[in-house]
Amino acid sequence: MKRYIKKATPVAIFATIWAVLFFCGRYMLYLQEQMQLFQNEWNYFIDNCQYNAGFAQMVSEFFVQFYHLPWLGTMLIAFVITITIYAFKSILIKAGATKGIMPMATTPAIPLIYSLITSECTFSMIQFAIAIWGSALIVQIPSKWRTVVTTVTAPFLFWLCGAPAILLPLFTIIIAINEKCTFKNIAINIIPLIAYLIFGYIGIRVGFIGSFDHFLNHTLHKMTLKTLRDPQPMVMVGWSSAIIIVTLIPILKRVRFSEEQWFNYASQLIILLIMGAVVWCGPDKTYTTGVTIKEYNLWGKLHYLYTQGRYQELLDMYQESAPKGIIESNYINLALYREGRLLDDFFKYSPVGHTSLLTRWADAPFPIAFLWGEVNSEMGYIAKSGQTAYEGNVLSGPRGSSMFTKILVESEIIMRNYKVAEKYITALENTIFYKEWATAQRAFLSDQAVAQNEYYSSKRKCIMKGNQVMALTDELKLMQAIIRTNPKHKSTFNFASLMTLSAGVIPAFREVITSGVESRNFMPPYHKTIQEGIVAAYNQYPVFWNFYKVNTSTQNDYKEFAEALKTRNANPMSTNAIISKNQHRYWFYIETLKQRVEQQQKQGQSTMENLPQSERPNN
Amino acid sequence: MKRGYINRIVFGATILLFIAACSNSHEIKSEINRTCAIYPNYMGSTVPYNIAPLNMYTDSIREGFVMVTAKHSDQILYFKIKNNTVKFTPNKWRNLLEANKGHQIQFTFVNSKGEAYRPFIIKVAEEPIDKYVAYRLIEPGFQHWSEMGLYQRDLESFKQSAIIENKNTNYSCMNCHSFGNRDPQNMLFHIRSTEYAGTYVWVNGVMEKLNTKTPQTISALVYPSWHPTNRYIAFSVNDTKQTFYVNNPDKIEVFDYKSDVVVYDVEKHEMVTAPQLFSKASFETFPTFSADGKTLYFCSADSTRMPHNLEQVKYALCAIEFNPETREFGNRVDTLYKSETSSATLPRVSPDGKYLLFTVGNYGNFHIWHKSSNLWLYDINTGECENARRWNSMDVESYHSWSSNSRWVVFSTRRDDNLHTRLFIGYISADGTMGRPFMLPQEDPMHNKRLMKSYNIPEFVNGKIDEKGYEVRNATSAIDLKFATDIPTDMTSGASVKK
């Protein structure tokens, strides 16, 4: 039985870690991947490994790219952490731990797992893992050589993984004490630590390690957790617990722990799961203050479904419940737009004003910058799309981000900046998951190719003439200008009319409609959202039904729909409230009606004046 | 018996390989009547003899060789093309250039079939270039930044090292590094935001942290330029704003609501100015001293409502006398360059006092984002002004710096990919003839194709700069600057004076 438990334990640890990560944070990990851009290129690797901890950085970025497939990413992390646990266990054995203490080998891994879920800590995890793996190997060396080898290899380990390499000289000291607790032995084994600190001090002064990971900045220069910027506090807890456990081994050995392995491991796994549950409901301060990990994971899921083109699945999440915030609304509306149902179903998903289409700008790279890049691109406001995507790219980190780089490829192609578009394409071609998309965009690096492509050419036609700066205009005027510049770009008209409509800014809505009508001289299609406007208008002005020649059957449908809307009044800002609050939405119809009447006048047909006074809309 | 058999096989194989290597390696069998496209394009460039190897990349040849012919030194050298890249051996390269100072070297690219492309030449100048160039590496971003740093590059090798990185200073913005006479012991830079904010000045290697905002000035000190004696530093003070174009490939516009010029005395920690440099009626900015230190050049435009009249703002290049002994300015402002259709910025005087190089764009002062901007050369002796066409491109040319011997200019340009600024080095002979500029060479010639950062504010330096992060992190209180004499309130660009 014991033998089976022993063999099953690594698998159980691996499975538990994987389960915690998969069910608690797989979409957060997906977001990490979206905000990084690892390039599978030898020179890229060499460039980055010239700095201390650059190797750990590269390894972590290599791992992060697989978070694109959440199941694979979570498995890889579980694998790394399981190995780390066993490496640490071998250090504990060397330090003289008894069997009862062994389950404590899992302890440093617990904060690492949670730091992964809550922030972009893969780098810190890999730093820690390399330090433990390196230490586990070196401490196996016989004691007479260990001091020398540690002195020589600690700076090298530091070069590989940065500050966590300090664990190696510390472990060496503790193991030496355990082996032979004499003054001479301790003094000799402190040498690697002193050498290591001198190395760090000189490195900082001379500058050769001042460039990447700040050794002493992390470990000595600023000793308080409060002022530590990176690694994250949870990773520091991991380090500290590793050091504490090893340090306390001589004491722990005297305490009688249960020798029943199954009991120890089971309790360890239960603790792991309980902590998972606690963290699941806890706040994440990494991106947006006050957002819980659960919410953040939900945003990640929305982003995942949207970027994977699974729009209907995204919308299905809100069949039974209303979105709880603007970010969710934005994703819903983008999915609706992609499905061609934005105008039909906008009010169905309980929007809360115009920010439901585009949230307010904020410095957080995700998801605000992404949404701005995406929505502005759809609206034909390419300069803004490119600008916000670039801001997101810069804020994502020094190597850029896959999701923002994709937007940048498109905006630079549209803006005729082919050289820099090609540069972004090349960067994406050096990845595993974006290579295919990027290579396909290479075909559009010329005016001729763009002209032949409907997507790019329609967006390019949205670029306005003149030389205008954003500081002297506002978004609405720009939307109007885009509508006039490229009347065929319907999404600009759709987004702008919905934004003004949902904001209840009637003059602005009227201006958008006027721009649309003037520029295309068309009768807008009767989308359901607009039909809701008709329902609202109908209550005051039944004449509209006649003007729009809506048959009785459809009128009944609308009435039913109106009744249905009335029942959905739980949210004060729900559809019903918006409709009742913004009765003037029928401006849209009045404007188009005027157009129609004018057309009829030209054709010598009946005019509005011919209508009975009671049937005229009061505009 | 067995060992002898193996030895014979190894010996035979070695001989065969040797024969194969000798017979096939450098044979040209035919010629292709076009040049082989290379990156970076060094064809026809004039280079200093102490420059690092000009490694090149070519799409046309995966495996082959480059035949380098130097007629002056009667040398023919062969370098391998491997994976589309030719990397010249540093020692051979150095000796080759040393031996051919003032002469041309011819490069012939040959593919693995022995087909030779049409050769091209590179000219080797007789004058060396300063050993280091300092610059900032930063994403060409808009409002935000991530990691940035000030770096120095050894021009004789490929070694780049950090002067300071913002990872050392809590990710602050750092900018406007400047050197007195290209001396690494006399330098300054600003740190904006975070607890490390301030102006850090090193005079003869001793650091001082300055608080440069005064009640009389509209901002902290901004664009610097050292006096040739290193006693003074001219600065502009600018109330700057950034905005974005909705439809222009230039993307960004940066403009001043107000700006003035002051001169800082590094010994007395005082500032001096003159009404001509500190008026409400004009935007004065980008000061720089003449080689003898007796003239202060600056750019000036009539103040106007911004950004409404952005395109009407045309900066003129002006000069005013400065007496380094008394710290007094002349009464007269001379206009050296003024145009109704263009705007001049960033004047920099060659150390020999012969030329003034400046940037000309269609309007405004932040030409780093103006595709229309080009370098112009003003002959201080004759007063003649000309477009430095040999150095310019269809894209942006902006910040520039002269080498100690006045023969080399390093400038930033966006010509490589229309976005990220790259450093190009141009040659100008004693008689004013310009050579074709070349891109700062990299060990991996494709480095700049991958790099997503811009090279910003290149400045030649004649020695290695010590790493500054430690000093900055440990800097204590800052010295408050003050004016040497009272500045009348109505003279300032609207800054409030606290009493």
C-alpha cells in the first residue's frame, strides 16, 4: 500500500496543481499569453540572455506562449512546480529532514501557484524553480567540494535566474551545519554567501548587473516587502518559506510528525485546495483595484471566446443573466457586432449607456486598450485604434504583446506604413500561434493588394482628409467625418448612432443620423433596436406605423415585444428604463421621414403637409 | 592494424577536404548584372577607419562569400556568407580599414554557384570617429512608457552598456542626456516622475541633483546644451503638450504653449536670462552655444494660440551674444534662418566653429514626428545655408550631434521602418563635401529589424561613461536653483512669481 502511495503521490500533486490552475485561473493565464510576445528565434534568445536573469525570462516567456491553449499551459506549470517540489525535497533530505517533514517540500510551491493565478508571475516562478533545481544539484556534491563549487556556481546561477540564486549559498550553510556543526565548518561555508554578496555589490557599483534584475535591490538594498516591486510578494513568501523550512530542520527533526505518508500528503493537498478557494474569491491588485480573481478570470474567458471567434458561446453566457459591468457589455457588443446582430440585439443585453459599446479609457493595458483598439478599428477610426493598441503594447511589457501587435499590423497596413507593418508581421511570424495569421497579412503590404481586399480597403477609405489633431475635435465629430468620408462603412454609422442613442444625447444622435442620411441618402434598415424606438414612438405617435407601412401582424409583434420589455425592469438602467427615458429616439425616424417626404415632394407625391395635423409627428 | 587503417582514412579525408576547399571556395564563374541588395545598405557610404565591422544581411545569397578588394593596400580578402549573413572578422576588418584610410574598398557578393553580383564600394575616411555614442532606447510611444534607459555604444566594437536604466529608478522617465564637450565626466540628464525626479548633473565627475523648477519659470529645465568651458548650460523651459493626429502618418504632434531660454551657471547654481530669451511674445527654445562660447543660438517663433495655429508656427534660427565672463547677453538678436514655409529647430555647432547643423520641418518644433523634417547646414563664416541632401531621406531626420573632430555627425532618422528611429552617421570633409551616411553597425545586421525601440538623442562621447544607477539611487536632497537677478513678472512667459 505504502509503495503505491509513494508512486501515486507525484501524480496526485501534479493533478491537484493542474486542477487548481485549470479551474481557478486558466483564462487569466490566457491573458498573460495575450500580453506577451515570445519569438522563436535564436538571436532573440541570445539578445535577451545577455542580461542576468535573462535566461529565466526567456524560459518563462517560452512557457507563457503555451498558455494560448489553457489546458496545455496549466499542465506545463503543474509539471514545473511538481519537479520543483521534488527538487526541494531532495534539498530537505540532504539537510537531514526526517520522513515526517517531507510533505513540507510542497509548502514553497503553494504561494507560487497563487502568484501565478493572480498576476504575471511566470517569470518569478521560473526564477525560483531554476534556483531550486540548481541548488538541488549542487548540494548533492560531497561536502569537501561543495563550498568551492557553490562559490563558483552561485554567480552563474545568479546570471541564469537572478536574485533567487541566493538560496544556493544559504542552503549550503544550513546543510553544512547539519552535517558538522563546528565553528570552522560554518565559517568555511559562509564564504560562498559572502562572495556572492560581494559579487552583487560590485556588480551594482560597476553596473554590469544593474541592468536587468537588481540583485541587491531585491535582496539587500530594499529589504522590506513594501518597497519590493518585483518579484511579487507571494513569490517572496515562497522563497521565505523555503529558507525557513530548511533552516528549521534541526528543530523540526525533534518534533514527532506522523510517519503516515498518506496522511501528510492528503493534508497537504487539502490545504492546497482550501487556499485555492480562498484566493478564488480574493481581490487581485495587479491590474484593476477591487477586481476579484473570479471576475478577472471571467474577463479572460470573454476575451478567450472573442479572440477564438466563439461569439455565440460568449453570448450564450448571458442568456440567463445580465452582464455585471461595462467590460462584459463591451465584449457582448463586440460579439454581437461580429455576429451581425448589434443593431438588432443591443438593448437585449441590458446596456448601461454608451460605455457599453466602448468603455472609458484607462491606463490598464487589459482589457481597456484592447477594446479601444478593436472598437475604434471597427468604427473606422484607425489612428485611434493604432494609438491605443500601441499604448497597450508598451504597457504590456518590454517585448510587446500578441493581441496588440495584431491590431497594430492592421492599423499600419491601413495607414500605409508598410515597413513597420512588416516588422510586426515578422515578429508574429516568429511565434507558434500567430504565424499563420501573420503570414496571411504579408500579402497586403502594397496599395494594390489593399485595394483588392474588401476589409482593408473599406477601412482605408475611412481615413479623413486634412490635417487634424485630436485635441481640437471630439469623438462624435470624428465619427461624423468618417461617415461622410466613407458612407459605405456601415459599422461607423452603427456604432456612432448606437452610442449617441444609448447615451441619450439627442442632438448628437440627430447629428449622426443627419451625417448618415446626407452622405448616403438611404433609408436605414429596421433593426430591432431601432424597432424598439418605433415601439416607444408608437406610444406617442401612432402615425409612424402608417409612415413605415408596418402591417398589423408586425405591429402586434412590436406590441408584444413592448410588453416583454416592460417586464424586464429589475435593473433601473435596463432596456425598459432607457426606452422610457429616451423617448426622443424617434428623431432618427423623423429625420429619415423628412428625407422620404422630400423625395416624395420631388416626385410630386403627397407631402407631410398633406397629412392631418393629428398624424404629424411633432418634431 | 585497425588504428592504422582509421588513421589512413582520416588523413585521406582531410586531404580531400583541403583540396575541395582550395579548389571551389573563392572561384567566380559568372557575373550577375545587378547589385546584391544588402541590409543595412552601406553601398557608397563613407565610414571612419575605426568603426566596428559593417556586418551585412542579404536575402539573395544564403551561402557564399564576399570578396573584399582594397587596391590601395593591394589586398583581397574573403569572408563567408552564412545564413544570408556576412560577419567580418574584427581584427581583419580593423587592419583592412587602417590600411586604406582615405581610399575605397570594393565588395563583391558571390553566391554558392560562383555567380558574382555587381560590386559596390565603401569609402574609408582619414579621420576617426569618437569612440562612444550615447543614446536613449525607448519605445516610440505616445503617453506611456515601459522600460527605457540611457546607453553607450562602443563604436569600435558592438558593445553596448547601460549608463542608467529606469528599472533602477522605479520605472521613471529619463531624458535629455547631454555632455559638455563630449566628456563623460561632464554630463546631465533629467529624471521625470517617481521619487528620483530631478536633474542630475555631473561636473568633472561629481554629481549634483538639482531642483530646477523656480517660481519664475514655466517648467523645470528641459532641452540642454553645454558651454564649451563647461561652466554654463543653456536650457529651454517649456510648457509642452502632446496631441495626436486623426489622419496623418506623422501620428503625434508635440507643441509648446509657452517657452523660454535660460543659462545655468554650474558653479554658482544660478540662472541668468535676457528679455530676448524670456518674452511672452515669442516661443524661444533649443538653445546652443557657439564653439567659442560667445554666442548663444536658439530657435524662436511668434507666440500664438496653440494648437489651433499649429501649422502657422515657424521657428527661426536666431543668435545673441553672450559674455561668459560677465554672464551678460547682447542687446541684438540676429536671425540666421527664417522661412514662411518651414520651421528650424535643434541647432548644433561643429566644434571647429565652422558649421551649424539644424533640423528643418514644415512647421512646429518637434520634428522627430515630422516626415518633412531634414537636416540643414549653415556655414557660419559665409552665412550660406543649404539642405544636407546627402544625409536626408524621405522620412524623418532629426536629432544630431557632432564628433570631436567635426568630421562626423550622428543623427536619428526614421528611414529604416518609418517608425523606430535609427542612428545614421554622416561624414563631412574639411571642404564641406558630405559622404553618404551609414546605419550604426550591429553584430547581427538584422538587429534593428527586430528591435522595437527607438534610438533617441544620439550624442558622441570621447570616453566610457560610468554606470549612474547607483549614484542616482543614493542621491540625497536636491539643490534649488534660483535666478541671479530678479525677473520682472511681465517678462516671463506667464509663470507666476511667488513673493
